[in-house]
Amino acid sequence: MSKLGIGVIGVGTLGRRHAENLRRAIPAAQLIAVADADGGRAKQVASELEIQHHFDNVEDLLEREDIQAVVVATPSRFHASVTRLAAVAGKHVFCEKPPALLMEEAESAMSAVAKAGVQFQIGFMRRYDPPYTRAKKLIEAGEIGEPILFKSIGRDRQPPPRSFFQGGINGTLFLDAAIHEFDLARWLMNDEVAEVHSFGGVRACPELAEFGDVDSAVVNMRFGRGGIGNVECLRKSNYGYDIRTEVVGSRGALEIGYLRQTAQLVLTSAGASYDTVDHWLVRFADAYLNELGYFVDAVLKEKPMQVDGQEGLRALAVCLAAERSHRESRPVALESSARLEGNTKNAAGLEIAR
Amino acid sequence: MSKLGIGVIGVGTLGRRHAENLRRAIPAAQLIAVADADGGRAKQVASELEIQHHFDNVEDLLEREDIQAVVVATPSRFHASVTRLAAVAGKHVFCEKPPALLMEEAESAMSAVAKAGVQFQIGFMRRYDPPYTRAKKLIEAGEIGEPILFKSIGRDRQPPPRSFFQGGINGTLFLDAAIHEFDLARWLMNDEVAEVHSFGGVRACPELAEFGDVDSAVVNMRFGRGGIGNVECLRKSNYGYDIRTEVVGSRGALEIGYLRQTAQLVLTSAGASYDTVDHWLVRFADAYLNELGYFVDAVLKEKPMQVDGQEGLRALAVCLAAERSHRESRPVALESSARLEGNTKNAAGLEIAR
Amino acid sequence: MSKLGIGVIGVGTLGRRHAENLRRAIPAAQLIAVADADGGRAKQVASELEIQHHFDNVEDLLEREDIQAVVVATPSRFHASVTRLAAVAGKHVFCEKPPALLMEEAESAMSAVAKAGVQFQIGFMRRYDPPYTRAKKLIEAGEIGEPILFKSIGRDRQPPPRSFFQGGINGTLFLDAAIHEFDLARWLMNDEVAEVHSFGGVRACPELAEFGDVDSAVVNMRFGRGGIGNVECLRKSNYGYDIRTEVVGSRGALEIGYLRQTAQLVLTSAGASYDTVDHWLVRFADAYLNELGYFVDAVLKEKPMQVDGQEGLRALAVCLAAERSHRESRPVALESSARLEGNTKNAAGLEIAR
Amino acid sequence: MSKLGIGVIGVGTLGRRHAENLRRAIPAAQLIAVADADGGRAKQVASELEIQHHFDNVEDLLEREDIQAVVVATPSRFHASVTRLAAVAGKHVFCEKPPALLMEEAESAMSAVAKAGVQFQIGFMRRYDPPYTRAKKLIEAGEIGEPILFKSIGRDRQPPPRSFFQGGINGTLFLDAAIHEFDLARWLMNDEVAEVHSFGGVRACPELAEFGDVDSAVVNMRFGRGGIGNVECLRKSNYGYDIRTEVVGSRGALEIGYLRQTAQLVLTSAGASYDTVDHWLVRFADAYLNELGYFVDAVLKEKPMQVDGQEGLRALAVCLAAERSHRESRPVALESSARLEGNTKNAAGLEIAR
């Protein structure tokens, strides 16, 4: 079986990691080229990873015939348009979350994907994280009975730099961060979110108010089959990168996540202490590798994607509803999951939160 | 200093524990009598605790002049009326939560307390639990900066028996259980709850639907100074009694609670396992003792109560708002904390959630 | 059933706790009197515990006919002689460990106990600690298969005061501290210690060298049926009171013990931290209560003691062998367990480690 | 800087992992060839790793001029002879532990290394494990004061297959397994082991008796500066791969190691449970990568090795002394560390445990 030729578009922190994984750790892939609007960065990454080709634009990369698939890791507001371009060029697409900042954009990109007949995976890496993967299996095996309650927190140690928020190019907290929790909610509860209610706060990072963003949010959820839940996101915990999820079922419960980074306890007269996870690239190193490994394998073997465009669209719908709830100070219902389930995969007509 | 003569009214599970603590573990108290509508139960407890007097009604106990204070541990719907009677009889009152099932009842009882000039403590025992007490101290010492996010879960292993729910004598989940979380929220955030939003569920104990109750709830909270939070309650975790609270501040965070009961890890080819806390009398044994110890000491030394009627009224107000939010499917604002703070201690005019 | 009249001899830290437990928490006992060479201390304890009688000598206490049993909590070098006096006076005896500082003394005391036909319990409180009790049950139920490896550490936060070591009145580390570990070893392995080898150190508390004592020791053990193990004791951990035991069996293992005192995690930019157990009265509060509760119940109901004089003698034999190993720089074999098992309960002829 | 050409000799479980790391994860290395007495295995590994050259003997590999360094991962009894051959051929050597099964062999190999002027690293991968590395740094920074007590356990879930023990080709438990603990002891205590005493057992795997081996051992240690310690090894814990180390210092302590593999807690009516580490390739994945990364970097940059032949010789000396102690039922003193420290790096005259 020949290798899958891949290009990586956008080589910031995460795109660079994807490129590195493709170059070093996924034998079935062949990293052909990287592109970045910052041509110097593209060049440096190519040099470090010992590959030949680098570009300062998307189009040149997409023209290469030895590239059959791309990884889209640009700023979020370009996700949809780059996905569309890549699909039109006949490339399979692995796209970072969120699929877009607006529902219409996401739907349009998914339409292009469907029309081109290429494969698409959205970057919900937690679905490939061993603790979460094992949780899903245990739930499916009935270990905790029927899931009835979902809780998840996502706390960053420090907020991204100011530039991250300028121009809204990455979406607010609800889109940029909470989307991971909402995807977990749908996946682990095996249900759709029917209604949400959010409160947001700006007491940790008051400077975010000027961007119309919040630094923290709690989002109540009601699921289609009657389960309930809550998601919390926080931009600045100050103590560590803290991702923890609980699913309570009718017969038991699962807790996923950990806090201690180094397997070491320091004991002094001040008590016991340990260090905490400090970065998402550390916490989810395996997950980032596994998700791309699956993508490459699925394209080569023409297997269906596990986390496809529909998964991206539905999580995005929850994000937008949660954001609207916060803005309008009221609960927001999502369209009936029945209808959602009736939709075809690229569901052009998907409407939510109206 | 002579001992404080005390009677215990209601000797079910918790009332019996209070009586035992007063008899055995609080030297400054002298347990004089117990009363219970079930006279046989009162007699048996008196016998086991080696005290002389037992009654099958409140009035006879209140008539004893050697009793200066009472512990009210009846079913919740009698809390307010028994408190009123005791106050009129000139007895200091320690009353289990909730102070009443309706705001008006609670206010009326507090008025009687104020008029009689007796002392009153509400049974929020967590405020006397060492981990929570230490948390409060650390917060006051500025250890985590300004509190900005409050999270708390309260999960019972199994729901109370069917009789507990009949006739609504103990209030719904929001009053009976969530009141502890709301009190913690106000206390640890050092702020008032300004608005709440609830979702409730009945998937763990569907039989509760017939009583108009829920088995689970998630309650979003917005605090007066801009903090946010969420409280979760569940009647049936099936795995243990699980009470955990987190307070995140601008500089750090605190987690309170534990799951493992016996300090023992069992390691077999199936992995590692340990047992879990199975009862609130175990988890909060120290707290139940400490709260009564404080009450006795405060009455004897004429010190102010730390958890007085106002604390009970305000937590009750949050409960009622959370319940209303669930029933009416909308966020419910509480009266401004400014006004609450302007009220006198027995605040006859306190109105909330209308 | 009438109550058991008890006197407590020696009301230092631990004796005082025993007295308090008897007075407040063990309804079947009636604390009649306390005695202490420091008559003022005896008087103060009597006053605080609201009992009438206190003495500055053993004899007067033993003369009281309303006292049927005594608790011996004097300095260790008096344990044997006070036990003998009490037995001769016809009192049942609960004696703190070690039973004596010399084998001959211990045997002589046990002979007196046997001759008087009174009951005797040695204060190995860990046998009544819930985690250890549950471990024993799991082992007996075959949960871990056949026990093959025993590990235990006992670390004090700080050494006792200088006065504790003067005159050797409490024995060295091997007798005073390691005896708990050796008793656990015998009990949990359900086997006798056949041979020991010790290394001792004085690097934590160099001042102990002048008393011929060590501050730390590691003791290798070989058991009668082929199991092996190691015990570690340390006078000064500086970080907390740390007692942890492991038993590995052919099918699994048990770990007993804990480090965190308050159920609270503090999270700051420096990482996660928690406090540690700081005192044996905290760690073993339940155990101290339970062991006396058993003693009182067993005397009243004429049940056999679970931790009798033989248990004390055998653990003492291991202590003395471990100490000899350290002094003579060689492994020391104990007498065959076969012979030990052939002995009668008060085994006057018990000889070890010569 | 050009890449370091490397060959891997022996591609069993661990050799294969080394080859994979060199091929995929260490950019500065170029894996040229693999060799294995089982030529088919060498061929398959070469194919999977997409490299051209594979051999069924050492000599052919050593002849290649594009190979500047080798990794020796043969059965232990060949370590010394292959090291010698490689050194004579002018190759730098990374050799798995133990350096040899006999002191003389190890010394002879180290002499050949010294004479050839090549670099040598011994595979004590724990020195490159992040928790252990951080522990060493904290100790050097004085965080726990002066180290006074060392404890370490190394438990395998299941013993190696029967073939592992046949012919003694890998040494007994003391050499094959305990060597890691002894190396940690020397490194973390920053001291030499002066005397050891061992007990061994065969109750977990009675079949090992026929090979003259034990399945478990406890080894008391006395260090040159007065510290003491104990090491425990077990071939069959049945519950997981359990490696934990403690260093107690005059001001505090460190605990290194962990038990839970997946960051997940399963809660059911039976209690709480989690899975355990099941394989050393999982626990020490980073360490295996880091140690080779250092080796490659050190050779290319002509930096001194951190874990050189002397470290291997000294740990081996402790192993042999511990084994002798077990066989001869007596404590065994090692040669004075003063003399050891006076030796040159390849210390031909090193004698121990006689």
C-alpha cells in the first residue's frame, strides 16, 4: 500500500505538531509540504522536519498532485473556506475545530465536501484520547447503565495572547473552547442536546470584555431523552490545564481526566505537593497522534470517518445556542434531534437556535 | 459554668445522632429529654442514651424548665412551626435545614425567634466540616485571590424511601438537598446569588415524577459581583455518597471532598479498587458534632450564632428560585442582594423569586 | 448488664485519651479513677472528665473494689510491673505496648496474669483500625491469595522530646515504634517471623546516638512459611505522620494507609498541594476507641481477648531480635514458630533471639 | 551536522523499541541496520521500519563503515562480549543493563571500551524518566535536605517466560531486575552502597527454584555516609507493573511512581476502580526515548556520557553482593567507596563482595 501524501495548512503551535506527527510517527503518511501565510514559518518548519516543499499560500499547496489530503490548522475563521478550496481541489480534509464560526459557512463547506466526494474529519482529538476512548467503550458495554448526567470542565492555565481575540478570528469562548465539551456531551451521552442555558463571566480576564468575549461560562444542558448536564469553561485557572469529565449513569459513573503531570509527590513540612498539567499538547499528545493516524488509515482504506462533518455541525450548533443564551439571557432550544437525525450527512438545511 | 439543658425534638436518623452527640460528646450540654411523634421511638432512644425523659409530643418537652434549648429534627414541613413554638416557650433553637418549605413560614418563624429574643442556628453542618472550614479560611486569607467560579455536586447513593416523598413533607430536591450547595455557594463566594437557571431530570428514579419531584438537577448561578457557578444534585448515584465542591479564584482554586472511605487499595488482576463513602453520617460525623458544639457554646457564652436565621432564609430563597426556574423553564432573578443586606436580622419583609 | 468499673494508670497524652474514651464514648464502661505519678495531672484530668477519684500512685487505685479493670499507660519500663500488680490485685488489664522492655519481664507479667486468671489485652490499636481490620478480612477471604510479601513503614513527623529517650524508659526505636509493624506483620501474614536483619541510622536525629538509640531502621524479615518482607521506621519525617502497609499475595495486593489529612486540594500557580496527617491521635482515633470498646465488651461478656499476652510476647521477641541484629551486625533467627505455637497462652518458657 | 549512523543488535521486545525510536523519533540518528541471531526477526523488523539492512550476526553489522554506534540489546549474557566486539570495531556503544553477568566480564568490556576510545552508555533508562529526573534535580536543589533513607520497589505483573530463565542467560532477579533499583539508590542518594543484606523468596513462582532463582527479594542497604534503605523486587505482582521509589531527606521526602494507567475512574455499586500500568514499555516509553536521544546527541557532540561504564560496574557490584548475601545468608560488605572513587573510569581492578 503506498503512503498517503499530505500537506499541512497553517503551522502554528498545533499545525506544527500535526506536521511533526505526520513526518515522524505515522508511517503510512508522507508529509509532502507545509503552507503558512507566514512564509518564513513554513520554511522553518519544512527545514526542521526535513521536507522539501513549503508555501506561503494555500493554492500552491493544493496544486500539488502528490498531495491527496490536507490538514487545516489555520485560524478558525479560515477553516470553512480552506476546507471548501481543498474539497474543490479533490483533497481529503482533516480540519481543526470549529468547522466554522457561523452555521451557514460550516454547512457550505460540508456541501462542498459532499459534492467533491472527499473524506472529512473534524479535529475533536478527545475522541482519540485513551481515557475518553475507554470511557466510551465502557458506556457502550453498559458498565454504568443508561447515561443520565453529563458534567465537563475545561480550564486553561492562561488565556491565549491578546492577538488571539482580536478581530474575532477564532470565535468566542463558546466556539473556541466549549465546542470540545459539547462534542463529548453528544458522544458520551449518545444523545443530542435539546436546550441550553448559559451564564458567562469576565472576572478572570476583564480585558476580554472589550472583545465581546467572556473568560468563563457555565452551560446547563437538557438532552433529547431527558438527561441533563453542565459544562464549564474557564480561560485562566492559573494553576494548570484542567480537563475533567463525568458521566453518571443509572448504575454507576465514570470520571475522566487527571491533574498531576509528573508522577512525583514532594513532601515537606508545608505538606504534600505535586505539579499540574501545563499544556494541552502534553495532555493530549496521544490523542493528537491517534486522530491523525485514524484519518490517514481511513483515507487509505476508504473507511468511513468516525468524527465527520455532521459531528462538527452539531457541536457547532450547540456552541452557537450556548452563546446566544448568554447574549440574550434566556434558555435556547435547539432544533429537534429527530429532524437532525433525519438529515443527510451534509445537511444543507440544518438550522439551529432560532 | 453550669451545663446547657437540651431537648431533642424528632429522633429519626439525624435527630438520634444529635441526641447521641449531646449525651456523649459535648460535655457542656446536658441532654434532658427527647420527643418524637412516635413515642415508642422516643422511649427507646431515651433508654439507649440512658436519659430519663421522653415524650410523644412537642408541648410536654417545651414545658420543662430545665430545658433551655432544643434541637429541631422533625420532618421538614414542621421545622417552622416547632421553631415558633419553641421560641414562644423561650427556648433557644437549633433547627435542621430547611428552615421551612415556604418563604413566609420561614420568615414567620424567624420573627417569633426575634421577638422572643432567643438564639437560633440552622443546621448547615458543612460549615463546621474541617475541609470546608479550612477552605473558608484559605479564601479569607487570599490564598486563591478573588473567588470567581463556584461548583458543587451533591450525590446520594440511594434515594430516601418512598415515604420521604409522600405528602411533600420534606420539600423537593431543590429544598431538601440543594440547599446545602446554595449555602456553600453564598458562604464560600462571600456573595449573594443574583440569578439562577435550573434543569431537572427524572431518569434515575422515574417514580419521583408522581410526587412532582426530580431526581437530579443542574442549577446555573450568577452572583451579585459577577461570579458564576453551577450546582448539581442527584438522588441516586448508585456508587456512593459523593459531595465535592470547587471554588476557583483569580489566583488559584480549592477542591473540597473525597470519595474513598477506607484507607485501603485492593489490587488484583482486575485493577485497583477502593470503597466509597456510603453515608452522610459517616462523611459529616465531625461536622454534626462541631455544629452542635458551637451552638451549645454560643448559647452558654451568649456569643452570636455564625449560621443564623438570615443564612437560612437566604439559602431558602435560592432553593425556591431554583425550583421555580425548573417549573417555569426560565431563569429566575433573586431580589437584589443590596436590599437583602439592608434588612435586619429577622427581616420580616424578605421577598424573593417573584 | 452492669457497667465495667475501670481505672486508668498513667494519663499522659495517650492515657488521657483512653480515659476520655472510657468516660464519654464507651457506654458499657464506667471510668472510676485515674492515677498518675504526677498527682496534679491526675487531678486535672479527673476534673476535666468530671470524675471523682484521682491518685498519685498505683496502689491506691488498685485497692478500689469498684474497679474491675485497669488501663496501663505509664512509661514503657513500668508496663510489666504495673501489669503484675494489677493482676495480683485481681484486675483485668489493658496494657499499652510494649508489654515490657525485656523478654523475662514480659513473661513474668504474663505468668502473673495467667495465675490470677484475669484477662489481658495489649494495645496494638492498629488491629482495630478500620482499614487494617478490613485488610485482615479480605486476606482471610482469599482476596489476594496466599500472602507472600509484607511491607510496612512507620514515620513520625518529629521525634518525641529528649526526656522520652533519657534513661531508656521507653525502649529504643525497635521496641517503641517498630513493635507495631512487627505485630502487623505476624497478623496480616498469618505467620511467625523466623529471621530478621536490621540496619539502623542516626542521620535524622544525631543527638539520639548518645542514648544508644537510632532514628531510623530497615528490618528485613523471613517468615516461617517462606514469605519475606521489610519494615521501616523513622523518628523524623518532617512532613507528617506516615503509616503505610502493603501485603502482596499470590493473586493480588493490599495497600493500607493515607497521607492527606484534610479532604482538600489547594491549587495555585505553584501546583497542587494538600496537608498531611500530623498526629497519631488523629490517624488512629477510631482504633484507640475500638480497641478499648472491645476490651470492655470482652471482659463483661467473658469473651476471649483477640490481642492477648501471647501476641505481645511474640511481637516483643521480634523487636528484640531486630535490635540485636542491628547491634551485632548479623541476621538473627527467632526460635522456631512450631515451638512457639506449642506453647500455652502464658508460655513462661518462651525464649527468643539468644 | 550529519546524522549518527546506528545499528541495533538484538531486536527482541526492547531492541525493537530502540530501533523504532532511532528510526522515527530521533532525527539526529539514522538507523542503518539491525541484527539478530534470529535472522527472520531481523528481516521483519527491517521491513517494518523501512530500512534496507538486516543481519543474522553481529560481525556483518559491525563491518559497515556507515555505522558509527551500536545499541546492544541481546540476552544479558552476551552484553559484555558484544560490547567488546563493537568497541574493538571502533563503534560507540549503548548497552542494555546489566553490563555483564560477572564482574570480570564487565571490567574486561569496559577496558576494551577505554582502549578503543569509544563512548559507552549503559541502559539505566530510569535516569531519563521525567519523574526520576525531576526528583534528582529537587534533591540537588536541597528541597528535601540531605538524603537519609532510600526505598524502592520494582514489581512485574507476570514473570518472563520460562525460556528467559533457562541457562541463566539473563542473570537472576538480583542482576536482571534489582540492578535498576540499585542504580537509583546510588544516584538519588548520591552515595555508594557499603553493605547489603538480602532475603529471597520463591512463593510466587515456585518453578523458579529449579533455576536457582528467586521470585522476590528484599535487600537492606547501608550507604557510605550512614544512610540506610531497602529495595524490593517481585517477579509476579499479578496486578500490574508497579515501580515506586521514595527518598527521605532531613527536611522532606519525594515519592516517585504511579499505578493508574488510564486517567479514568469507574464508579459502581462495588466501589471505585481503575486500571493499572501493565507494561514497562508503557511506563518508561519517554525514558527509553530520552536515553537514546541523549546517547546520540552526546556522541555527535562529543559530550561525556552521564551513565557510563563506571555506573554500570558499580550497580553490578551491588547486585552481586546482594545475590551473595542471599546465597550465603549473611550481610555482605562492598569495597570502600573511597577506593572505588579513586579508580579510573574503566577500573580494571575493581573488586567487590569477596
